[in-house]
Amino acid sequence: MRELKSWFVREVLPLEASLTQFLTHSWRRPDDIADLRQDIYVRVLESAQTEIPVPAKPFIFTIARNLIIDRYRRERIIPIEGVADLEAIEIATEAPGPDRGLIARDELRRLQIALNDLPPRCREAVILKRVEKLSRHEIAVRMGIAENTVKRHLTDAARLLADKLYEGALS
């Protein structure tokens, strides 16, 4: 138990700021963030009692993601006793309609064109950040450049992508 507590303090607690930021972006009610974080900690400790996960970060964020998914699913459940007319319940299908699929494919095509139009180093930084989920430091190491240069590439790419994807949308 002492080893588990030591691991928790050493590996889990330093991730609290990142975890809170993830929860803030993923959950719509800010008042629930502290409770969610505590539920995650409970699940992490329960799971780690059998075997301490290495590395800890992906394990913790997987638990966080799964907990959020569970909460969203639970909120969508309508108790049958609460509905007098079962015909009144509209059951939404999980699959997107054909129009949404068409729109999504068109948006992906536009995004691919916009990404291809970026300068090569900006495109590489965006892909490493958004697709491979690397930190700025990891991107800097991988690309062999300074972190400030990575920041500039990401900022330039965001501006260029917004210009390309939203041109004419504001007029």
C-alpha cells in the first residue's frame, strides 16, 4: 500500500493540472470537474492495486475519457416510468444521416486541401500536435528546432488554416 501511495503522489498528482484542463474541455458543466477528478482518482487507485501502470499518464487519461463517456451515456437514459406515452420518445440513431456524412466528407476534403497548402514545416508541426498528440517540447525535439519556433509554426498554421477554411464565411 505504501508503494501505491508513493506512486500516486509521484506519478498521478503532478498530472492534476493537465487532467483538470482535459476535463474542462471535455465536460460541459464546470461545477462537476472536481467530482469527476475525484472519481478518476478512485478508479485509478482501484485499478492500480492489482498492478501499477507504467506509464501512468495514458492510463489516467484513458480512465478519464471512459468516465466521461459513461457519464454522457447515463445522462441520455430516460426512465420508462417517467414517460406516459412511449410513442412520444424520439429514439435517435447513432449513425449520422446521409447529409451529415456528405458534409463531413466535404469538410475533411477541404481540411486536407488546406493542410496541403501549408508551408511544409507548419504542416509537420500541426500533424505532430493534432494527430500524434505530441507536446511542443516533443515536437521541437522531433523537428530539431526550438520550442518558440514550434509555437510560431503552430500559430502561423492556425491562422493560415482559418483563413483558408473560413474565407468568405464572414461576408
